[in-house]
Amino acid sequence: MKKSIDDLMIGLCEDLPFDFTLFEKDGFCQKPNESCEYCRKNADETYFCYKKTYTPGRELKRA
């Protein structure tokens, strides 16, 4: 399967260590993508970026 440049950039942003991001500004994702685990759609068509506040431990407790 071929990936577009946008998909590769989103993947790079998602894989950056710690809370480093490429497209996050003031808690919002500037380049939303459904495949990013940190990007969540808000009711008013904006997208939040949770990379800076994401805690893997919280996710593991729910599983």
C-alpha cells in the first residue's frame, strides 16, 4: 500500500519521542488525520491533539 506524504508526516509526528509534535498548536491539531492516535475530533469540527497530555498508563488501566 502506498502512503501519501501527508500520511508519512502524520506518522512521523505521532512517532516523535516524548511530547514533541509537528502539527499541534495550543492543544489543537493543525493537520487532523483519523489514523493518528493522539488526534480527536471535537463537536465543533476542530481536532484536539492529546500528545502532550497522553498517559499510556491510563490507557492500560481501561483495557
